Amino acid sequence: MTAGESHGPGLVGIVEGVPAGVPLTRETIDRDLARRQKGYGRGGRMSIERDAVQIWGGVRHGRTLGSPVALVVPNRDFENWRESMSPDPGQPDRVVTRPRPGHADLVGGIKYRHRDLRNVLERASARETTMRVALGAVARAFLEAVGIRVTGHVLRIGDVAVAEREWSWEALQRAEDSPVRVADPSVEAEMMARIDQAKADGDTLGGVFEVVAFGLPVGLGSYVHWDRRLEGQLAQALISIPAMKAVEVGTGFAQAEKPGSAVHDPIRWTQAHGWERASNRAGGIEGGITTGMPLRVRVAMKPLSTLMSPLGSVDIESKEPFLAQVERSDVTAVPAASVVGEAMVLHVLADAVLEKFGGDSLEEVAQRMHQWEQYVRTY
């Protein structure tokens, strides 16, 4: 659960169900918060905020307690908005009446009967994803303690794309040093040139990113009920990120145009590795259940709604046409979105691990996972 507005005092988050004994520090969480703020094409907000978490509950001396973990990330920019965003009674200023095309402004105002659309855009802002990433770092700490690693990287910005391939964990680490978060450095300069051109045009760019999880056991998720299928849970979590418009698992949409012989992954068994697939076009999931192969899920992000050369809109009070309201924004946020995507995948996988194996402490979960792995090898 998260709460807080873009220019309010800060963002608040609580995650429960974290087993006791998971190593967790502020530095661990801040590392992911810093990764979210990087990326070529980010806007002025990133020069204001230096996100740093405060742990308000659930952790003692660097280990989780088994109780809910409570986090706070203050907004430094709140000092410039203290009166405008005050929770106390008063007359609002910085009122917004001009909805931006592609944003939640108009429909949110209609739904909640707000005449000041700032009441909508403050929460609909992608600033909210800061706390998703902070809470995702808690899930990451748990999953890494049981041998599961998750990372994200950019595949496309605008019309510039990385060549199709499957990536190893080691190769994907190159994305951490890339200004556009790509593992293939040969496309960096072209992507950055596209971003520069879009900025000059007062426009924005979308793209595609991929999140990959290594070390997953066989058997997370279920085919038994529609809402327990793992790819369904992943799709819902990822599409909930602001500006995301499509999700695919494995080779996804490309499978629609190919015969089954070129889509499905042959099964094999070896003494050394047990059950595995000769390829991984399924993206690590069959029948709603993990196969033990790396999980690969891709997300398409639309261009950001706030344009410096705004599109036409209509004032909700006067009903007169205007150019849409301009708020501070990025040219592109696909590199940052890949880090938010990691967080959502981490949440889903942590839930799936706890549903499958249970346990009140990290030690208990790890023991059960080890026993399960021994069973799978001899199945």
C-alpha cells in the first residue's frame, strides 16, 4: 500500500508478509531509488529530488522482524509547495482547469468531482512509483536471500531498438552503466540522438523494456484458477504502472504469426541439471506456472502525456479551447520505467514464493525451497 502526492510532504508505503530475518538496510533501498532517478531524457524534478528512504517500522539492526515494513520517502520539493499542498483548510492556489490529453486529468476530475484538476494529477503522477520501487527493494532483499535475481533493461526508445536475443545475467549488468539502460552499447548514441530531437521538437518518446528473473524454482503460480496464473498477475502489476500500455511474456506477440513448431520449447532432462527447456520462447512460464527457466516479460510504454508543445484541450470551467496545461515532465522515462517494472515483478514473485512455500522466517522459507528443489530434480 502506498500513499502521498507528487508535491506533498512525501510518499508513504507499507508492505506486510515479509518473513523475519531478511537482511535489509536503508542503503539497499536507496540504491534502487537512485537507479529509478537515472536515465537520459529525464526532466527537472530529478535535479530537485535526491530520494532517500526512512524506515519507520518492521526492521531492527538490519533485519526484518516479520511485522509490516513501513517506509517514508520525503519530497524535497514540498518546501516550494507547502501552502499549495497543505492538508489544512484554506483556499487552493495553483489551480489546474486545463486537462492534458493522454493523462488522468479529465476523467479523474469527472470521476471524483474535482473542479481543481491538481487534485488528480498530484496522485496520478509517476512520482508515486518512487514508493513502489522502495517497497520493491524490500521484496528484492527477500528474493535475493533465497537465490532469485531480477533486473530490467531497455529494448526500444522510439524507433530505435536493440537486436533480438536472450541475455545472460552478466550481459544485462552492462545496462547499469548505460545512460539509456541498454545492455547493447551499439545503440546508445542513436537512442540519445532521438531523445535530443524529441526534446527540440517539444515532444516525448515511449519505448519497450524487459524484466528478467533468474533462479526461479519450478512451480510458482497455478493453472487451477484464472487469478492464480502467474503471467496474469505479472500483467496486471506491470500494466498498473503509469503510461504502460501492453505486456508480453517471452516472445509474446511474435508468437501469433508463427507455427507451433517455431514457438514451443522442447523439454529435456539431464543428470546434471534435471528438467529444462532447449529454448525459452515461453519466457519461463507454461500453463501459468514457472518452468525454472529465466522469466522474461516485456512492457510497452507510451510517450509521456505532458508535451512542451501541448496538444489542444478545453478548459473545464469556461469550456473554451486552450492549449493543454504544461507541467514539468521528462522527454522519455523508459530507462526509469524499467526499474519500476523490476519492482512490480519483485512484488509478484515474492508473493508467489510465499504462497508456494510459506514460512514466518527467511530460514524456514529457504529450507522448504531447498527440499522442493531436491524433489523436482528426482521427479
